[in-house]
Amino acid sequence: MKAMFLSPMAAVLLLVGFGMFYENQEQKPTSLPPKVAEGRLTYKVEPTYPLQAKIQHISGDVIMTAVIDKKGRIAKLKVKSGNSILAEAAVDAVKQWKYIPYKVDGEPVDVETTITIRFRTY
């Protein structure tokens, strides 16, 4: 079997191309347990209980998946479950939250966590 060798230029181009491919890959956020994320919270806006929900005696939990960016801001927020009226109020509040950035090996990273907002009428 004959061995194949790349010319030095071809090898460099291959490595550069691989590096560009690797850099363009979106890094999946690090998973952070809800209690850990909660402990890093520096600014919290409490949701306003919607009047319509109070009148209709609607209560319950709104569960969301959040991506907290490298600067400690909410970058993405997705409602996983909960009443739509309550969810709107929860999202409006949580979008304003701020966190201490999470670091891995001294570098800030995006993290993903679960946030639960509880709405109770009593």
C-alpha cells in the first residue's frame, strides 16, 4: 500500500480550513442547575400578577428554559409550560434579570438553566 503525503501548503490549508470550521461551530451553553443560577442572580424583577389571571383565579407555575450569556444577561428564554397569561408576565420580568457571569477555566461562557416562576392567588 502506497503512503499519501500532503504538500506543506496543502497541510496548512487543511489545518486553517479545519480551524475556521471549528471556530464557526456554535458552542452549546453549559448546563447550570437552577439553584446555582439562582445564587448568581444580581438583579431580579418580580413578575406582576396579571389582573385577568387574578379575576379568573388562575394560578400555577411557569417553567422556562433560559440561556444566560457571557455578560450575565438573559439571551434566550423559552416557555416550557404554564398558563399563557401567566407566562407573558413571567417572561416580561425574567428578561430583565441579571447574573454574575459564569466562568469555565477563567473565561465567561453562556449557560442554560431552568427558571420556575410560581403564581399563587392566596
